Amino acid sequence: MDAIFLQILNGLDKGGAYALIALGLTLVFGTLGVVNFAHGALFMLGAFCAVTLNRLLNISFERVSETEKDFLGNPRVEKVPYIEQWFGPDLAGFLLDWSVPISILLTIVVMAVIGVAMERGLIKHFYKRPHADQILVTFGLAIVLQEIVRHYFGANPIPQPAPDIVAGAANVGSWLGLGDNVIYPWWRLVYFLFSALVIFAVFAFLQFTTFGMVVRAGMQDRETVGLLGINIQRRFTVVFGLAAVVAGVAGAMYTPILPPDYHMGMDFLVLSFVVVVVGGMGSLGGAVLAGFVLGILQSFASMNEIKSILPGIDQIIVYLVAVIVLLTRPRGLMGRRGVAEE
Amino acid sequence: MLGTFSRSDWLLLVIFSAVVLTLPWTLEPIGAAYPDLLQKFAIYGIFAVGFNILFGLTGYLSFGHAAFLGVGSYAAVWSFKLLTMNVLPALALSIAIAGVFALLIGYISLRRAGIYFSILTLAFAQMSYNLAYSVLTPITNGETGLQVRAIRKSAEVSLRDGDVRIIDQALGIPEVGVPITNLFGMKMSGYPGFYFCAVLLIVCFFIAMCISRSNFGMMLKAIKSNQNRLNYTGIHTRPYLIAAFVISGMYAGLAGSLLSITDPIAGAERMQWTASGEVVLMTILGGAGTLVGPVLGAGLIKYAEQKVSSWNEGILHGAFSFLPEPVQDFVVEFFSFFVGEGWHLTLGLMFMIIVIFLPGGVMEGFRRLRRAFANGASPPPRPVATTTPIAERD
Amino acid sequence: MKILYPNRRKILQLGAAAGAATLATPHFFSRGAFAQSMDYRNAPTGDTVTLGFNVPQTGAYADEGADELRAYQLAVEHLNGEGDGGMLNTFSSKALEGNGINGKKVAFVTGDTQTKSDAARASAKRMIENDDAVMITGGSSSGVAIAVQGLCQEAGVIFMAGLTHSNDTTGKDKRANGFRHFFNTEMTGAALAPVLKNAYGTDRKAYHLTADYTWGWSQEESIKKYTEGLGWETVSAVRTPLGAGDFSQYLTPVLNSGADVLVLNHYGKDMVNSLTQAVQFGLRDKQVNGKDFVIVVPLYSRLMAQGAGENVKGIFGSTNWHWSLQDEGSKAFVKSFGEKYGFPPSQAAHTCYSQALLYADACQRAGTFQPSEVGKALEGFEFDGLGNGPVLYRAADHQCFKDVLVVKGKENPSSEFDLLEVVEVTPRAQVEYDPELLGGELGPYNDGV
């Protein structure tokens, strides 16, 4: 029982991450009609926004230590962050400790700029081009972004600790009257709440604002909206920026769980496409639903009890579910007729 | 079928054959004339030509073709291990098994179209990859890859670690150490291996031409331009699609088999989605729907992978040694960003530049050049024979 | 950066010489099956000899590969008599004179393995077929090492394995032309188990998470074998997909399993992720069966451990070499590497540097580059002064036998490199095993003609 409860938590947590990544992807596809293979790279860039902030806060001046030696036996050069000198150790410590949550602010700004620049500079010219061309150009862009990050940050994962107060595990069991063995990392709970919040915000934005209404209308029928004299083009730019921001913050907040490296975007790319397609291309609700469904199923498939019956099932469950869903529901869980079927 | 060939078709075939067979000389100046890379050009050329039969003609974008490449490789190595080091049974076995595999996957996947089809094929390939890497290790030898080994001494040794080679044993062919692949005694590594692959590439190219010019090919192109209309006229398109899928799967199986023939090892990573993606990129890069384009795309990507990645700073310093030192250092610093360990960056930029400026791939570039030379003034642009826009349809 | 490289240009130009030479000569008639006049493959004809450094330059192990390449460049420098000579000065064999190998200057070519067997073999083939490399070395995973070793056997050149830890490299898949300096999972098990016993007692219940591929299985097998020998019980051994990223679904079952030790048979990114997440799950703060819950990472890589940050503190593992060792060889190597690049070398760098030196020394002693002769010079070779104490290159399986380091994540690191502390140097005698144990057959040498 405890085990099942924990796997549901795992599934929700994974599902949150999947849904966040898939949301932006399906939004861009639904409105702009663009298959964006650089979406994983946006997730990765968001994660590196968190790394960058941490590095910025750690910009240091050097001080030669009188007592300690370095590995070659020379006097050790100590690095003291400027912020420690400016704000004193307490505030500096606080800023460093909370650098991941704080980095969300930086991520939003940076990713919005990157998203808008990407749409204006590149994606705009590919609206009318075949999907194959879109795939090639965005895949090329993803590689370029990746290599630039590698050039500055190296290939190794870079640890990004969560703030101390949420670094450990929460005794979820005691809250719910379950056993003592039901513990769950605080940060993952935070991440789940965060993803729920972001998903809710995106839906609210599209549902309750005039802007969102126009975008939804554009998703249904771009030409008519254009004929009504609405500048749908500009709104598309904003939508792409929004997708970039959502992917970015998803990446930034994920860093304490998965130390980021330059390749993490590619690792998520295939999975996010599977999530989007299982949900139904261009369906926001479908993407979120598919994210959670796949997350939970993946967690359950990894249980020893199930693996002992079906060895290797945890390796293929996501794809197996995708095949089954697509064969029984032609347009995924919530896809619309005629979208991306040719 | 051959009657439909025009004179320029025959000319294309002859020129293509001549170019392929003289590659060991013509590629000398760019340092690509060594057996392994030449073999890879030919093999991935076959893979891309086959992929293009599906994607270029019907517009169905399969993201799982690497699965057939992998299956072909494993089948070939098993043929070496169980039957004989002669390559012909391996070829036949690989093509047959890849064909059956393609029939199974195609039959299911082709129930859907568009991106749903792409994801179905991707899912099958990824499942094959993940299982081959882990659970199916008894058949695939997992991460290490399936290798040819010496004849096993007793039946206790597993077949993975010791071979039987029934036919070779029955014929009493002597073996020293681990034997190499051969075609009736001619070893299939080095240049003979390249010429073997090259001849097969030409044959495959010829078959692809036949398909493209045949009624069957016309039907495939019709599916691409408007499948609905075909359906309304009462034509059942699925059998055609399945046939195209199986043919291109067999091409992939052949390519996989050749990979094992020229270098007898089969690894799971050949089935990974990146490998499937690679053939898609090759085809689009060269020019989807064209005959020669995919081969060119395959050559470009393999050249980048093999040669550009090897240009370390030392080689750059050598190449720019005519420059004065400070300039040389700067130039080397600049270029080392793109070559050696930065070769991925070059690849990424190449994808972007070609698709931005040459929609229709490298072949489009050639067409433009030819037009520019043919008549100085630019005639009205011909519609590019690549894919149709799929984006706006609702 | 340039100031740190007094001899860089010369080295680079030697690299260039190899490249340029191959660009200039028409290969088709001058090499390969058509014109092989010497008695072995790629016999150097000019005044240079070309070595092939095949390391991962892209993908997850790119940083490790870069460190290997740095070590090779340093080794080439030292072999050619430039720089401070590094471990050449402490090496027990004095055959090398700092004038190259057999009087020929050492040049090199590089390639990218991408940590994929296919790519690694293609890259090695280029170096052999196109660049006339007489030896291939490097790599950062066992799958690649075994694949390239097989290729070198077929092609008839020597392969000096880089970082590869699977038993199979010198076990089931050993080849006459292949040699390994790095240790293996069997030695890790034999060295680690007694230390674990002293630290955690004999009454422990272990839960294994194992990367689902050959190295992972090999590691799990060895650790199980030796810990069960101590009286530990293996509660469960769960396979995780390579590159799983999020391990939460494999970690939660540990909580209820009754186990009090978690063994992470992961390497590289998998290790970083699973360890980080295991610590987040509060496993290390738990008490099970009245004991503190502990985590063990059998194979440590200092370079990768940086990615796990604070989480490695107090966690046991094993390593081939560590820069904090205080013998003369290690000190000399750390000094010349550190002065050139500004940070201490990794174990991957050390094993690659050693392999380059060992190969050069064997060629010098044999007086030729012919694989069969070089191999014989390496077989049964006993040496010292390369940072691992007295070492034997065993003839029966071409595996080096040396002391194994058991390390622990340091509680109070003094720098970003100071992550591990050596807790025990397990003597060589304790990790030796019968060559028959791992099976396989070396077969005959292949000189490539």
C-alpha cells in the first residue's frame, strides 16, 4: 500500500515535468503549426539560467591564503564572492542557498527574450514550410544551442542544490496516517505544486483573457481570425515566448532533481514528443493528461513486482502506451480531427 | 518498366555509377579516400535511398527506420556465427528478416498518418533499442555488441561467446583466430568491401529509379499529393503504402547487413532514435524526393562525423602554417570552435544554413546553379519536388 | 591559457605533421592490402611514429575524454623530451630516452568515439587506414573498449585500453592485441568488501540498483559475490535503464524493502543522478534495523563526482588512482599536469598517460613497433613508479595487477577537486585472481599482414 502510494507520488512528480515540457510544445504546434525540435534545448537553456545565476552570485575576487596550500603545494588562492563582501555573509548565504528559486525570475526574462528572438528571427519564416524543413532547422538550432552551452559550461553535470529548508525529505506518511516509511523529498513536492501552478496559470491565461481567446480562435482557424483584422502574427510571437518561458522555468526548477548538463534537452526531446502525440497534437488538455498518465504508468511499471512478471517493461512502457493509445484512439487522448494527420 | 526510362535517366545512372566507382580517387584531395569512410558513404547512401522511397515519394515520415538497420545487422552477424563467413547468406537473411520486421511494424503503423505515424514508428524503434540493450542481451550481447568469435570448443559455451558456422565447418574451411567476412574467399574489408558496397549502392539506386518511374511510383507520389482524392476514387492506398514501407525497410536491412559485413559487429545503438533521426536528416539535407540527394546528404553527414571531428588544433596549425603566427593563432582559435570536438556545431549550422537558404536541400542548390548557368535571367521558379506543406490543413 | 603551454606549438605541429603527411600522399596505391611491404601494419617509414588517441569528445563523457586527451598530449611531450618529463623520471624502466620511441618522434591523431561502438570503431579505422596509426588508445566505457579492441585485433595494431572497468575487457572478450592498465569490477569487489565490513559490520542487508547493461551486471555480480562472502544479505537487485534521468521510481521501493545499504552500480551521469536523488529521498538520514542507512558507489570517478556535489560526502567507493597520492610517480604526474593545465588530473587521465608510456617503453625495449613483439615486451612486465606502486602486466590476460584504492567522499573538501580521500590501499595480492576465472581466450597476435 505504502509502495503504491509512493509510486503515485513519483508519477505525479514525473507527470508534472512531462506536462510542463509538453505544454509549450503542443501550444507552439497548435497555434503556429510548427514542429519544434529545439523545444528540449529551451528546457536545457532554462536549467542553465539557474546555473548561470549561481555562477553570477559566485563571482569572486581572489585572496591568497596564508595557511593553506593547493594541490601543487603553492599557497592556495581562495575565492571570496563579491556578494559576500557587499551584503555580508548572512544575506549572501541566503541568496546562494535560494539561487534556484530566485533564478526563476532570471529565467522568465531570459527565456522570453530568447523565445521572441527565435520566433522573429527564424521560426516566423518556417510557418509555411513543410514539417520536414521545420524539423531540420529546429534540430540544427538545438545542436547549435547545445554546443554553445557546452563550450561555456563543459559536458559534465553541474550540481544545483535545493534550498536547505527543502533539501531533505518530508514525512508524508505521518501527515496521512501512513507508515514511517512514506517519506518524499520536499523539493519534489515543491516541483509538483509548481508545475500545477504553471499549468493552471497557462490555462487561465488562455481561457480568461481576450488575448487568450484570440489565440484559441487562431488555433481553431487561423485564416478567419486573420480576416477579422486581428494581427494574429504578433500574438503568435507572444505565444512562442510563452512556450519558451514555460519550458525554461520547468528546466530551472528541475535542476536540483537532475543536475543539468548540455545534453539534457535531447534526452527529453523524444519523450516530450511522445507525450504531446499521446495527448493529441495541439491539445493543451491532452498534453497535461498524457503527461500525468505516462508519468504514473512509468512509475508503476518500474515496481519489482511488475518487472518480475514482464522483464524490461519499465524500459518500454512509455512507447508501448503510445502505440496502444494511438491504435485505439486515432488522434491521441484529446486530439482534434484533421490536425497533423497528413 | 525500363521502357519508361528516358535518355536522361540512363545518363543519370551511368554518371552516378561512374562517380561512385571512382570515389577512391576523387575524394583523395579532401582526405576521405580510405576504405572505412568510403564504405560508410555507400552504406548510408543505400539506407538514405531506401528511406527516400518511403518519405520522398509518399511523404510518410518514419522516425524508426534505424530499427531495420539494427535488425539487418544482427541478422548478418548471426548468419556469420551460425552458418558461414560468406556474405551472401548474410545479405539474404538480413533483407528477409528486415522485410518481415518492416511488414509487422508497417502494417500497424500505417493505420495512422502524419505525425501519429511518425511517433508510432519511433515508438517501435525505441522499444527495439531499449530491449536490445538490456533484456534481449542473450541475442544482441547488449552494450558490447554482437561479435564474430572463434568456433566454440564445446556445446556448453553459449552461442554468443562461441560460434558454430555449420556450413564452413561442413566444408572444412580452416580458421585461424577470428575469421573475417568474405565473398567466396575474397575478403570483404578494405577496398574490396567498398566495391562490394558500391556495386550494391548502384543496384539499389537503379531499383529506386525503376520504382520512381513505374506506375507503382506514380501511385506513391499520388498518395503524397492528395491521399483523400485517391481514397474517394475508390483506390485502396494502404497496400501501396505497406509495400513502400517494406521495400524501404529492406533497403535499411541491406544497409545494416553491409555494416556488419564490412565490420562484423552489431550494436544496439544502431537502433536508437538518433540513428533514425540521422537518416531523416540525410534525406532532407540532400533533398527529399530526389534520387541523388539522399546519397549526397549521407556523404556530407558521414564526412562531418569522421573527418571534421578529427581536425584537432595540431592539424589546424598545420593547415594555416602559411599565416604569420599571431594571425595563425587567432584563425586556429576561431576554427577550433567548429572542428575537432566542436564538429557537432558545424553539423548544426550546416542543417540550419541549408534549410534556410536552400529549401529542398543540396539538390536545390544544384538546380539553382544549373538554372543560373543555363540562362542568365532567372526563369519562374519551378515547384520544388520535395514535400508538400502539411502545416495548414484543418 | 596560452602562457601555460610553453611547448604547445611544437606538440601541435607534430600532430599536424601526421595530419599533413596523410593529406599529401595518395593513399590508394601506397597502402592497405595493395602495398604492404613491411612485416607489420602501418610500420612507420619516416622519422615520426603516429599514435591514435580515440576518446569521447561529444556526449556524456566528453569532459572525461578531454582530460584523457590532455594526458596524451602531455605524454607525447614527455616522450619527445619536452617539458619536465613527468613520470618518465620515476618510471622504473629506463629504456626511454626522451627522444621519441625507437628514435622516431611521436606524433598523434585524434578521433571522437562519441561513446558509441560504431562511431568508435569508425574513428579508429580512420586512424589506422588513413592516418597510419600504429597503436590506438583511449576511451571511456567498456562497450567501446571491447568493440575497439576487437577491431584492433582484426586490423593488426596494438590497443591500449583507456578507462574501462568491465571484467569482460580482459576476460570473456580479451584479445592478444589488447592491453588494459585500468582495474576491473572483480578487483573493486575484492578491495571494497573488507573496507565495507570494517565500516558497516557483517550483518547488513543490501539493495542494488544496477545500470541495465554489461558493465552494470558485471559490477553487481562482483559486489554481490564479495559482500555475500562477508555475510551480507542481498535483499534485491533492480535493473535501471541506462540514462534513466529520474530514478525516483526505483528509489521509493528501497524505503520499504528492509535493506540498510544501497549499492549504486551506476557510472557517469547515472551515478550523479541516482546518488543525488537517493540523498534527496532522505535515505542517508534513515535508520533501518537499528543501523544507519548507508549508500555505496563501487566505482568512483572524481570528475563525475563533481556533478553530485555535496552528496558524495562519506560515501565509499573504489578508484584506480587519485591525485592526492603521495608517491613519487603520482607527485611528478600531478605536478607536470597541474602546471600545464591548472588543475589536477583525473583517474582517466592517469590511466591514459600510463598506457602511453607503457606502450612506448615496450616498443623501445622490443626495438620495433611490431604488435607481436611489443605485446611480448608487455607480457609479464613488472614496473613501478607510475603512481600505483609495483605493477604486473599479467601475460595470461593482458591485465595490470596493482594496488586498488578504496576512497570515501571527503567531509570537508578544501577545493573543488578535493572530493575524495583515500581510506585504504588494498594490496595487489588481495585482488589477484585466477585468469581462468573470467574465461575468454587471447588468441594469437595479429600483425596485420
